[in-house]
Amino acid sequence: MAEESGQERILTKRSDSGPIEKSRSKSAWSWAGQIVDGTGANFSKEVNTVLEGRLKAASLIFFVGYSAFFLKTELLGSAHITEADALLRWTQLVAIVSSGLIAWRTCAGCGHVNRNLRIAELILFGTSELYFIVLTYSMVLDCATRGYLFPIVAPWMILLFTYSLFIPNSWQRALAMMLPMAIAPVAVMGIAGFAVPVVAAEFAQPENSTVLIEAVMVMTFSLVIATWGVRTIRSLRTAEFEARQLGLYRLKRLLGRGGMGEVHLAEHLLLKRPCAIKLIRPEMAGDPQTLARFEREVRSTAQLTHWNTVEIYDYGVSEDGTFYYVMEYLPGMNLDQIVTMHGPMPDERLIHFFEQTCDALAEAHEQGLVHRDIKPANIFAAKRGGTYDVAKLLDFGLVRSEHVDVDTKITQEGRIAGSPMYMAPEQASGDVSDARADIYALGCVAYYVLTGKTPFQEANAVKLLLAHAQQTPVSLRSHNPNVSEELDAIVLKCLEKNPDDRFQSVEELREALKSVPVTETWTRERAQEWWTCHGCPKKRELDECIQEGREPPSYVADSTDNYAETKLLAGV
């Protein structure tokens, strides 16, 4: 586990050609955490890899160093003989053997050691501490016998800084491991001064009265520096790990969940720009051909430059097959949410949104892109540049599956692509569809936004598709008398079964909408007034937090949440 808890995650991307849930009964973070840093497997694996290499290096250094001092003593003898020498020799041998074994097994790639690296760490530094305790006692005894004392902290500073430099850790765990190292020399000197008469006599001398105080100060200072160093190294290692990834997006919180995956609020690590990341689960992405189609469509959509089309910043495919793409974060709500919460829109507001949507579609159609999934949830009423009700067209056929889901409000992708409630007859039959299929879908969306009802009310997806192909929708005015006759006629023309009987282009539809007489146009001032009094409180709070640079509220959607509420928070 990484050292920091919380809900921040780092989205990573594969470094080669591509970028990089548990069941819904558990938190959505479980799945997302598999492809992000923080508490994810990627960074844990990175730390274990570093720990293995660092333990190997530290154990080799200890083994060589301890062995050199042992051989020096055996071959040349010791100039200082004390009663602790026998114990010192045995603890030195224990430290040599333990460090040698750990160095050998890590160099040999022993699976048992590699699975228990933290235990090996405890053994390596624990035996070293034991050796240094006896060494410190021996040195104190030798110095007192010779008539002087000084703070014996050098061996402990070496051990402490070796640990902080070599062992990857959170600063909290490092502090817990290094605190005994900082206390040990002071404790040994203090106990020796209390229990050993010759040492006590030296401590009684005025010139030695500050020896313990000096030892405490040096070790405290060393402990603070080492702990701060661990924290700094950890931060640099995390930043380096993130920099080696190509994603560079920090997942801050779950926004919503749908049939294909999840949407997360994220932030670009370098630009600090808020964005929305849609994660598409591997089982929904399908085979490699499907992923290739996703990538192709994202690249095509990213070429669209119209301001009423959502801007795509990045996309990727993880090693486990999770497809994701990064888009601009949009303050506001989509048309489905607005109608669900506040009822049908007046004619002038629908026209305001549709003129912008037609502009966005005109650019896409000119480039040969057919949306194929226009629905109220994919037309967003955003606040951009201080202006409310800026239409943003989302998801150019990106999320589709091989079957039409029985939930007719969930977009699926494949042989029959789109949302059954808003699908053109030729699209439902699997025939080749062109821009006029998008015009049919716009008619369905207009029908819903103006009346609060879809053109056909069948609950079963198959019956719904048959209704689109065979039944004639009733007039919008039968549901909402406030809809003008001119707008009613335009929407019904969009819903003609034969594509040749519809508007032949979105430019033609836009001109027809401009000719609709309205009592009052939908202005910026009216839009601002509406948003001041309406909207989703939770979404507004989230938008304000992001705009002001504050941390977003801690709400995280899970399986117990009402789906509609989760979708309202998603916004995309």
C-alpha cells in the first residue's frame, strides 16, 4: 500500500503503444484503484521492486563492512579489550550471517524472501541494532576505563541514515523503525552510567556532565533529518513514478456509473486542470477490434474543434484492457437531468440548445462522423466563460457494445449501436446510417425535452425498436399544449420513418428552428436567472468547489446510491 490514504488516485498509461471492479456491491474505487496510483497495485509493485533492490544493496554493504571489521579484529587483534568483547564478537557474527543470508537469497531471487521483504528488512536492521548496542556498550566501557567519555553516536547515525536512504517507506513507518535507533545509544550510555561504577565515576566528572545531552541532541537532529529525507524521497519517487506514466491524471472522486463504466473527476498533475475521465471496463470494451475502433473514434472526435463539441484531451488503454478517455469537465447538467428535475423546457430554450447542437453536428458530419448516440444525456447545458446554457455535444459513438441492453436508457455498442429510445429506424435495422439518423435522434430528444415523454413508451427494447420502425408518434401538443405548432411540425418532420422525408442536413434543421416564432428569445440573462434558482444542489456545490480551487465534497457513489442521483453528479 502507498503511504497516503484518501481518495486521490493517479491514472496511468502504458509506456509502449497504448495508454494504460470488484462487483458493483463494493465501492467503485476498487476497480478504478487497479489502474491508478496511491492504493493501487501498480505503485505497490513499484515499491516492492525498489525494496527488493535496496535490501539487496544494504545487506551486501552490511555484510562486506561487518566482515571487514571482523577479519581486521581476528587478524590484527583489538587495541581495546573489555569484558564485553566476547558478546560483541557473537553479535557481530550474527549480523554478518543474517546480512550475508539476505544478500545471498535476494541476489538469487528467492521467492520466499521476495514475498516477505519487510520481514527480511526487520531481520537485517534488527541484528544490526543488536550488534551496535553491544558495540556501544563496549566503547563506553573502554572510554570510561581510559578516563574520558564522549557521545558514541557515529555507528547509530550510519545505521539510521542507511535505513532512510535505502529503504522505501512512508515517513510514518520510517519514523517507527528509526526511533529505536535514535534512542538506543542514549539508553545504553545512560544505563551503563547507572549500572557500571567505572562509567558512573566518569559521568560524575564536570567535563562529562553534558555527554548524554549532546547524544540526545545529535540523535534527535539526525532522526528529524532522516525522517524528512524519507518523506522527500518518497514524494520524489511518487512523482518520478507518475512522470514515467503518460497519463498524468489524478482521480479525485467518482462522479457516476453507467452501463459501460464509470466517470471520475480528475486533475492534470502538471496543469492542475480539472477534467472528467470516463473508464470503460475491459469486459465491456470487448475484443481488440473493438478497442481499435474506440481509439479510432476518439482520435476522430479529438479533431473536432467546434466549441459546442466536448473537448477530448487524451485517451488510453491499460494493460488490463481498460479503455479510458479524458475530456473537459463541464459545470452544469445535461438535458435529461434538467427535464427529470424541472420538467419540460419552453420552446425558446430548446431552440437555443438545438441551434448550438446543430452547429456542432455540422462540423462532425462534414468530416464524415455520424454521432449515432444522440440522446438528452449527451447534450450538456454547460457554463463556459461565464455564460450559462452553452450546449456541449458528448460521446460521438464512443460507448457501444455488441448487444442492445434491456435497459433502454443505457447506451450500448455493436451490431445495433445507440440508445433504443432515440434510435432511427434504419439504425435499429442495422442498415447503413448517415447524418439523417442523427436528425431523427434530435427529433426524439426534442420530443422528450419539450414534453417530458419519449416518442414511444414501450418498456421492452425490441418493442421499442419496432415502434420506431412502424408507429407514428402523436403530436407533441397532445402532451404539452404550450409547444408551438411550428415547432411541433419541425420535430415530427425529424421523426419521419423515411430518411428522405426528414431534414436532409442539420443546417437545414437549424434554419427551420430559427424561423419558429417565439414570444421571447432565450438570452444569457434568462439562462443565468434560471441557473441561479434551479439545478442540482450537489452538482452546483461540486462545480463551485472546482471553480474556486477547493477540494470537492467527499461524496463517492456506490451501489447503494440511487442511479439517478449518481447520474446527476456525473454530468457527462
